[in-house]
Amino acid sequence: MKSFFTIILLSLGMIPGLSLAGDEADVREVLTNYHNALTTSDIQKIETYVIADDRFAMMEGKHTNWGWEDYRDNHLKPELDGLSKVDFRLEFKGLHVSGNMAYCSFIYHISPKGDPSKDYGSGRGTVVLVRDNNVWKIQHFHTS
């Protein structure tokens, strides 16, 4: 009987200390802040949102970077100047949290910095995040 009530309370989000809605908001915030950080050219700030070691993977189109160092040095740094001239707007399409793992699919829209009325285009993204010391961080990123 106790497990029955636990299941009901869990489904209603009523177990103290367990907030799936809060986790979803935190994941959205991490993804939004990561994209905002991309436009600052500040590698250290960007790095606060990712698992900055060999567990990180980035797949963009047909190109893959394995590990944060590979992505940071061979992919991200060469693009920072261009990224500093744009803004991102994310349109979240699906987000699921399960324990210390979350995944999210979204559409990203790119516009000139300060002018969201102009559209440079959009793309699709799927991200896997893990909770690392109670902080959500991006571990796997796939865009097209």
C-alpha cells in the first residue's frame, strides 16, 4: 500500500525534495545560459555548462568532436568571433528528466545580436545532460 501512495505522490510531484518541474526548469535554464554564453566569446563561462572532459561529445551535421578539449580547440574557438555577432532563441520541443539524466530536443533560431526581427535561420538540437554535483551539465550535444 505504501508503494501505491508513493507512485501517486510521485506522479503528482508531491514528494518533498523531488521536483521534476524544477529539474525541467533548471535544464531549460542551463541550455539557454549555454547558448547565451556562446555569444560572449568567454570560453570559461561556456565551460561551466558542460562536462569539460573526455565524456563530452558534440555532433554537428556530419562532424563529430569527442571530448571537450577537441570540441573547444578545434570547433568552438574558431567560431567564437561569428557567434559574438548573433543571438539564439530556443524553442523547446521535448524534455525528459530521469534521476541524474535529462534529454531535451529543441529548435534554435539565430538572429543578429539585438535584432530578433531578422532571422539568420534555425536548426535542430538534441542534448543529453547529467547532474554533476547537483548541477545540470551538457554531456552530449547533437545539432543539424
